[in-house]
Amino acid sequence: MLQIFFVTFPFFALIAAGYLAARARVLPLEAIPGLNTFVLYFALPCMLFRFGAGTPIAQLLDGSVALVWGVCALAVVAGVVGFTRNARIGWNDGAFGALVAAFPNTGFMGVPLLVAILGAQAAGPMIITIAFDLLVTSSLCIALSRLDGADEHGAARAARQALRGILVNPMPWAIVLGGVVSAARGALPGPLERTVAMLGDAASPVALFTIGAVLARSALVAREHRATAAVAVALGSAHQPMAPAPLADVLPIAVVKLVVHPLLVWLAGRGAIALGLPLSQDALVAIVLVAALPSASNVAMLAERFGADNGRIARIILWTTTAAFFTFPAVVGWVR
């Protein structure tokens, strides 16, 4: 277990560094969108392209991995929407609660972390999970989030918005291009390959640092929100800000993400192997560890865009990221 902590500690230390830098305003909050843009549109696509191009095409098209991961992701979405919807939480908040429970931080955190633990062979299963979550899980949850809108065409419009978001997201395209290069057994020209390699190498540290900065920004915004609410109450304002989400709306989702999701993937994977599906043990270990990652930080931005309770989503992301420092090494020790 101590050896696992030695591997995972630098990754969480970079997240903590970004968090402290933003909380202390050493890193201006206005600079965080620039860091996000660099990671999302430049560094991370180059890293995914390199892994895709260097992974045998058979691993990138592993139907057993896609089936196990997809069934579990859809089960988590259905389960969370079913047990969280109540008088406070409608379809919009319920759908994004489900997304934050089912969508791990694979791109920003999982790829570098799991490659460091398992080696390059973990890249193929991870790329499959990223593609499924970007194309299916997020699109489904966005469509569900529109079901309690007044407009009967809300879900269809949300589906179109989700499709548009996928088309402009560079990560799926990087995965596709990497798979094409892998299938053709090709390679980029030398200077271009070195440029892509430099950008890909920058993805891990900048992405982890950015996660911490985004979490700090969310915490600062929540603090300002509470201060504004207190002033509004004191002045007797009729337009008081929405109260923070109660613990009962946050803690169960964090438990689902860090405990239920990886356990469900492990059980489904073992069942698939027992039924004779060609799912390798290495691939199963990789996707179980992907499921054990904290929630994806970009879900908070999606929730804000679609008018959900962004404060609740940000708290879940913060809690799962903090708790994963302890739970993730435990899951690594268990599956290995």
C-alpha cells in the first residue's frame, strides 16, 4: 500500500498545489479558463492521440470493455436519477447528479495516473471509457436534464446541443485520429511528432494543477454565495440566493462515485468473464480503477451552462477528489 501512495502522491500533490495557488490568489482566477483551454484543446488531445496511435487497434475496439463499461455507466445514471429525485431535485439537478456520479475524471487525471500505475497497456481501455462517457453518458444526462422544462422540445434541443458539444470537443477527434494512425501503422513526420510529444507531455502536470485551481474557484464562489445569502437574510431581501445543497444531496453521490461505481464495474466484469466474454484481467483492472477516480471537473461547467445547481455539483467534485487521495490507493491495492 505504501508503494501505491508513493505513485499516487505526486498526482494529488499537483492538485493541491493548484488549489492553494488559486485560494491564495497567486494564480488569478481569471487565468483558470486559459489553463482549461490549453489542456482541453492542445495538451490533452495530443496525449490521447499519442496513446491511441501507440495502442494496437484491437485494444481500441475492444467490445467487451465497451459493453461492461457502458452497462455500468447507464446503471449508475438510472440508479442515481431514480433515488435522488425528490421535492428539491427535479430532472435537471437529478440528471447532472447522475452525470457527476458516472463520469470519472479520466482525461485530466486518469490517463497519466493509470499509465504510471499499470503501464501503457492501460491506455486502450481508458480511451474506450472516455469515448463512451463523452458520446453516450454525457449526452444522455444532458437530454434527461431537459425533461422538467416547460418546452416539450427541451430534450430534443438538449440532444442537439450535446451533439454540437461533441463535434467541437477535440478529445473524441484526437482518439479517432490516433486510432486511424494505429490501424494504418503510420507515424507523424519527425518535427510534428516532437511537437505533439511536447504538448502531450505537458498535459499531466498542467491538467492536475488546473483541477486544483478549478476546485478552489468553486470553493471561493460558494463562500461568496454564503456571504451574499447572509447579507440578504439580514436585510430581509425578497430575492435571496438559493441555499447550499444539504448534506443528504451530496454525500450519497460521492459514495456512489468512489465506492459503488468501481464495485459495480468489478462485478460486471467478473460476470462477463464468467459468461465467456473475451475481457482480459488487465483490461478489467484498468476500467475498475477508472471507475474509482473522482468525478470529472467539467461536469460543473456543464451544470452551470444548463442551469442546474452548480454549487451541489462542485461540492461533489471537491469531496470525491479529496476523498480519492485515500480511497483510490485502497482500490488499487484491492484489484491488484
